[in-house]
Amino acid sequence: MIIGHLDLDAFFAAVEELEQPELRGRPLVVGGDPHGRGVVATANYEARRYGIGSAMSCAEALRRCPRAVFVHPRKGLYSTYSDAVWAAVREVVPTVERTGLDEGYLDLGEVADDFARARELAEAIQAVVRGATRLSASVGVATCKVCAKVASDRRKPGGLTVVPPGREAAFLAPFDVRLLAGVGPRAEARLLAAGVRTMGALAGLSDAELRSIAPGKVGRLLRDRARGVDARPIELGGEPVSISQEETFERDVLDRSRLHAELTTMATRVAENLTLGGRTARTITTKLRYPDFSIRSRSQTLPVGIDDGARIGELACSLLDRALADRPGAVRLVGVGVSSLEPHRQLTLLEASTEA
């Protein structure tokens, strides 16, 4: 296997900096009220220099850096950027396992025969993510998930770390056990109490020593992972959760009628995909990207699923008009997507007469 792990750098904070360029270069904390009981969701790298990190109280973050700027999370906006990132990634690597808005695993072995080619693909992924969203991503490449995830965190921001086959245990050995998948607070406390602080120390435990600290299958599983032995495959989500089409223009487009025409054409393609898959959709979403690469989306959820291209196009155009009313101007990309997918279901005569 050749597996990649992609991790967007300081994702929430990076999106806020894209949306509010005046925040760039300033210590930025995304989280709750620093004068209340808020918690840090993430911080940009300027703020991290003051020791500010995720899960810290915002009050403590303010004490460490009185000049930090605090903003409340905007999950809908982050979701929009996340979708754009993963759509770009799938253009390079079709099979991905999203484990969060800002991270996930990539099946590089599906499109790369060796690790040299996998490195090239990882670099291409970083480039397309930056090209599509101006966001920075760090990537780790290895033979297994545990190594790839640790590797993606090694050279942030914007780094790429490749762990060649046979080097897994040596690569993992110096890292803290808390970074190992499956080690929660309780397991970490027991390992530290036994003097096991690094993955290398855990990997070197004998069976008897392991039984005294973490007995049973869990202990053996953690030791295997510390040795770089991890057979977990890329997990797919099964049926698609959305279908979308988008178009990036060579030149920014202001003409509303052209934007409507583009959306109508894309809606027809989306509807064809729905029909081929025997599905309908209840949520219609229109996406816009502006010349400064900021992204906006507007959605509408219907009580009953549809698969009609004309109706999807009509709704998409209406959503475009709503978005442009909030922020007028030319756009460099438009797209239409459908979600809340359901199997297509025709009413029987009995059901139709009952519901009439």
C-alpha cells in the first residue's frame, strides 16, 4: 500500500485570513469568548509562537498574547472551503477518506506504482489545493495510515514527508506516544507512568512488559502501530453524499445571464448523474469563487427530492442571485451541487390516491 495523509495547515485560521486579508501577519485565534469560557478551536502560526494551541481556554490564550485577534468559528464557511479542497484533491487521487474538514487519507497506490511517483503526486496535490483555494496543506506518504498521519505533521506548514518502505519503525521511534492513533488520555497516562514516552519505547516492550501496562488486544495493537504495522485500509463512505459540477472561467465573469446559462447547463449534467444512479436530491447548492479566491455558497433544501434538470437549474440560478446580492461583483468560478440524496421512488397508484 501507498497511503497519503493530507492535513490543511491551521485550516480555520487560514480561511479567516483569506476572507479578511487584514488579519494576515497578526496572531489570530479562532474560538470562543476570551473573556468567558471559550475554547481555542485553532490558532494561526503567529499565535502558536506564544504557545497557543487547540483546546486551550481562550482566556489563557489572551493572557499569553494580549494583542491576539479572536474570531468566532464559521463552520458553514469552513465546510464550503473544505468541499473545494477535496474536490480538487479527487482530480488527482480519486479515492480518499475524509476524516475531518481539514484532513484525510489518500489512496496514492491506486495511481502510483512506486514511492517516487507517490512523492510527485503528493506535490501535485499540494499544488492543486493551493491553486483552487490558496490554502496550504502538509502531506505525509507511507505504507500505512499511522506513519502517513505522523509524517504529515512533521514539516508544517506546507511540508511533505515520505517514509520509505522498511523505515516505518525507525521513523516513528522518536515521537511521543500521544501521537499514536488509538492512544487516548488514559492510555497515555498508563504508558507515561511506566516510563514509556516514545513510540520507540512502546515498540520495544516485551510481551510480559506490555501485558502489565496495556493487556489484551489493545496493547498488541498499539505496539504494532508503534512498529509501523497498520493494516487499516482506506475506508470509503459507500454511496456518494453529493454530486456537483463547476466551471472556472479564463476571465472573471460579471454578466448575470452568462452565469445563469452556465448553471443551467451544469444542472442538466447533475440531473443526468442523478437519473443514472437512480437517485433524487433534496438540497441544491450554488457555489461562487471570486477573483480574490474567497468562496461563497448558498443552499436550499426541499421537502421532496427532485431529479429534474430544469428545476435544479432554476433553483441554482435563484441561489446565485442571492449570493450576488450579498456580495456583488465578477466571479472566477460557479458551480452547482446536489446533496441529501435519496433512492428514486415512484408512488404506486394506491399511495398516490392516499396522498392526494
